[in-house]
Amino acid sequence: MFNSITIEKEVSYMGRTDIYTIQQGDKSILITHKVGGFMHKKEKAEIKKLTHADFRPIFDAFNDLDFTKAWKESRDVVGMDGWTLKCTISNISSEISVQLWCPSESPENQETNKLLKACETVFSLFEKN
């Protein structure tokens, strides 16, 4: 069980950071999306409110993750372009995070695939039609 999830997606060469924060409440789940970075200072935060039932698939996806496996699957490649994905799960005074550089789906990286899919379920809530 966790009480918050934070997902940070940073594309530094574009001056953009997307931060998604999921807070569990007694009656609902609040998901906040903030855009930051030197080129996006005037962006307003968006908030989505989900019922516990609507949030259940997202909860299950994150609850099924093994951050250690995802970290071990990460490549030793570092570059100046690309993007980073950081996911942090918190439970009161404890937390665990994984940060990956340019993660992508791959048949041999099953845990990374699960992490990307879980994050995409959150990102899709804020996509503009």
C-alpha cells in the first residue's frame, strides 16, 4: 500500500519537466499534473479526481512493479539529449524511487515495460484530444 506516487518526466534539452503527483484520500484520488522548466513557467497545473474504483487499475499497475529489476535492466548509456523518467512511491515516511534514462519498450526489459505502461496510464489522463 502507498499513499503517494510521483512521476517526473524530464526533457532537459526542451526545457520541460512534467510532474505527476498521485495522492490517495479517503474518498477519492487526486492526480495533479504540473509542467515546469525554463520554457514553461506560465503553465497551470491540472488536477483529475478519480474514485477508488477508477483508480484500481492504476494502483494495481504500480503495486506490481519491482524497481530493482527495472533499474537492473537500464542501460549504461549516458547522453546529453534524450529524457529521464523518475518514479517514486511513498508510504508515510518510507519511499522508493527509480530513475531511468531514455527508457523504451523492449522484449528483454519486462519490468521497464511494466513501468512505462503504468506511467502511460497516468499520462493518458491528461492528454488533450
